[in-house]
Amino acid sequence: MKKRIATFFTQFGAVVVIVGLTIYLVVQMTLGIGEVVETEYTTYTSYTKVQNLQGFIFRDETPVFSPSEGANCYLAENGECVAKGDVVAVTYSDISDVDVQERITKIDGMIRLLEQSQISAGASTTDLSMLDGNIQSLTLDILRDVDEDNLAKALRKEETLWIQMNRRQSLLNAETVSYGTRINQLKAEKQSLEDSLRGDAVRVTTAKPGYFYTTVDGYEETFTMTALADLTVDGFEDMCRSNPDERILEDACGKLITSSEWFLAVIVDRRTAGLYQDGNAYEVIFPYSGSVSLQMKLYKKVSHTEKDKVILVFSSREILSDFDFTRNQTVQLALGHYEGIRVSAKGLRMLDGVVGCYVLNGSVVTFKQAEILYQTDDYAICEVPKNASTGKRTNRAEISPTQLSLYDTVILSASDLYVGKVIK
């Protein structure tokens, strides 16, 4: 039955469209126009033209090695700021001890969460409306992060959300909810687990302060600041073809970053390199990091007299959470950003050597010039008109009688078009 109803409405809709089109054509013929005029409103749009390139990251990274062989259990989170002498990992000779230590680390996190969840007298967190607002905001932030595939960022906010939710529960059920008992149970479990550790354990400490990362790629001693200072086109191409250091891959349990400054190097042709000037900031997009866009300053250019290759080196001091610092990754270099009036390519015409569009002003055909900023096979982005009184372009929708303007009715197809033609 449902299928027959759906078929009926489909057929009925088709009939309505056909009848409506027939009536429209009859009216057009009755008016003596003899043609169907296709039009489209102009809209405002923006577009960033990018070029996909292989980028290589330069920064000083110090591999961190354990003084003993075995299985590593990490005590510092990836990207965590650590001080000199901090314990970032423990190497166990008995691999089963790693699972025990990971449980101990998890218990430490649970204890920390529950201790922060307790309501203290006079705390601002006793404001229920404030707690509800925090919970709502955090939930939306986490959903947004998940939607953007920033799962690590979402997980880092999970603990804060749990704290706020626990505080709310404690505030509403003060007589029945107490985290003290559960905290004592977790501490007892932790002590029992620590007593069960059997093998040798060697602590891995940091020799200097910085940011600790648990992953290495074997290029920590290749793409360095020293190599960047002496960079040549041939030398850079050799570095890009080099293999990672197996010693670092097999033996290092992490690495330490001591400076926030890092550099990105890409190879382009000379024509493209001419679009960029030393010291200026340009947009670089990183698909490996959720397509985050950074404004990076052009640090220097390196060229070769006999090759149509130029190395563009960009610099940044931004250390973003969840940013992928893989040495070799695809990046998108912005070649230009365009904002203006969008018009279909079908509406662009040439009149007396001037590019523009036929536009309907009421029922009268006029011609307006179009200053094209960017064009594809389907559409063009045109400059917005200047303000008539100041002669300057603004972000307002200026209406011009001679230049293509926002929401103009552009004629895409019609026969025998000319300025002054009246379309009834």
C-alpha cells in the first residue's frame, strides 16, 4: 500500500511540473516573447586556491633512550610539558609488569578525577546553573572535535566533562553521593598492584626541560636546525630520499622538543616562488592535522642556478594540540585567496572589448562590466564595486549602475540580446 501511495505522489508531482511548465511556455508565447530567458542572481563567495606539495618539517628533536632493555610504560602523555629530571617512562624487564603499571597509571587518573569532583565549601562550583552551562559547552566542544576527526583533542576534554558531571551529581545528591569511599578503594588497589611488580624497573628521566613525545620517526637527527642553516637544493633532495635511522626507531622510547620554533620546507618552481616574498606571512593548510590552517612566515628561499626548483622555507612558533609533526607529509600551500561576487561562467560576455554581463534592470537589459579575480569553467569571482562617494572598496554590498553588483539578475541565456532591450 505504501509503495502504491509513493508511486502516486511521484507521478502526481511529475504531472504538476509538466503542467506548470506548459502553462509557463503558453504564457511566454502569448506575450510574444518567443523565448525562455534564463537568469541567475549573483552571490558573494570566497575561495582559496591551493597547491598540494610534499612538505618536510625541520626542528631540533632530542631522542630519549632508556638505559635498559625491556618494555616501556609511559608516565608522561604525548606532548606533555616536562621539567629536567622528570620521569617520562619506566622500562620493565618483565613484560607483564607493563600491564600492571598501566593499570596503576589509570588508577592514578581515576583518583585525580574523583578528588577534583568533590565539592568543597564555598567553591564556585556549587552554582548549579554554572555547572550546567559548563557541561553543555564541553559536550558541544567534544561533539565538534569528533565531527572534525580531532579524537585526541576530544578525549582530553573527557576528564573535565566527567568532573563537572560528578560535581553536579554530588550537589544534587549530597546525602547519598560520596567519592571518599571510592577513592580509598582505588588507593588500596593501587598499593596491591605495586606490591605485585616482580621484574626490574628502570626509570627514564629527561636531561632537560621541554615537551615529551612518545613517537619517533627516525629523522630526529636529520632534519635539524644545523641542516636547515646549510640547506641547498641538492642536499635537501638527498635528505628527502634518505632512510630513517634504525637505531632511533628500535631503541628510543620518545623524544624531547626544547623549542617552539619549527620550519616547513617545500619545493616549487621559480614561477610559483615569485609569488612569495621573504618576511611575509602565508596560509599553509595541513590535511594530516584536520586541515588546520596556519599563517606561516616565509623564512627564506633556496634556489639552484641550473634547476627550475626553489625551496620555500616557512617558520612558525605555534605548537597546537593534536598537531601532526610527521617529518614528511602532504601540505597545501595557498596560492591566492579570492573574495567577491560569484557569477556563472554562462553569464560572462564580451561587449565592445569589455568583459561583463547582461543584467536585467526591471524589464530592461543593461550591460555591466565584470572585473574578474578568479575564474573556472563553471563560475567566476569578480571584484565588488567601489563606493561611489569614497572611491574605495568595502565589505558592504555596494550597488553600481555600471559594474556587476551583488544580487544582480544576470542573463545566462537568451537570443538577440542588446542594451535597452525590453523583456516583458
